[in-house]
Amino acid sequence: MTKCLILGIDQPVAQLMAEQLTEMEVVGFSEGDKNADFYGDARKAATYMEAVKGVDVIYSDFVGMDVDWKLEAVFTALRKQQQTVRTVMRSVAGIDQEVDGPLTYAGITDVKEFLKQQRYGIKIVDEAEMPYTVLRPIIDDEIGSTQVQLINEGQPVPVKPVSAAAFAQVVVDEIQNGTHVNQSIAVVGK
């Protein structure tokens, strides 16, 4: 049975998608919820040594600042265990000025630093030389669409939000089917 580790299991999207992954074993890591399967300082590799054992797929739903430090710690743990996994990473639209309008990021005051950390987090995942998919959504539960469109890296991205539930479905599909391996895809509303 495929085993999936969800980083940031306490986040709304992670919870929505975990409920849908019924045909695989799901374990979660949280830096805030001590009741998660694994809990600890997300910026330390030692925190992940047990969490990554036997895992086939990792989904990172780390949001906010320091995603680069957190992913570096995860991949350090994987290298120490000489373990290869497929990673699906949630990032954000706008990391390469590909969005065709203004975009804000909830809870982020230093947008320039936040986007720099997102870019570096993606670089860590890419340079690990393991299969990966980066999903760059625009999520807004109040006005977000339930219909999604996927846009390849390098293409213009319209400011059309999707709902968290619609994005969670995209993540589930990617984890189950691996349709966009080694690609970075924007996820927006139709």
C-alpha cells in the first residue's frame, strides 16, 4: 500500500485532501498540533527521521514563511536515509511575476521575502533529483471557483481564485495519478 506523508496536516487543504486519500496509508506532520502522527520543529532534519520512513509520496502543505528551511530539513532527512520519494509541493502563484494582476497573500507582511522563500523551496525540491510536482494555486474560499484550470510554468496566470476544496481535489489527483511529474503548474479558476 502506498504511504503518503502530509506536511502541514493541520492546514485546511491538507485536511480536505487527507480525507479523500482512502486507498493509501496517510500520516501527518504538524508543527502546531501535538495530536498529529508526527510533531516537532519543522526546520530541523531530526524531526523528520521517523516521519519519512517507508513513505512513497510527500505532500507539502506548508504555508507562510520559512517553507525553504522546512523543505531543506525534510530533504536532509531523506538523504540521510538514502530514501527516494515523489513530492507534491504547494507553493503560490506569483513567484515569477506570471500573474496578470495584483495578488495578496494572507498573513504575509513581507511579500518580497515570502516569494523569495517560495522560490528557494521549489529549488530545493527540484534539485533533490527526485520526482516532484509544484502546484501554484490562488485560493480564496469566499470567491473561489469550484472549476479549475491548470496552467503550465512560464504562461500568464489570471487572478482567478479557486476554492480550497477544488484545489484539494487537484492535489489528490496528482498524488494518486502523478500526471504532472517534474512540472510546476498554476491552479486557478475557470
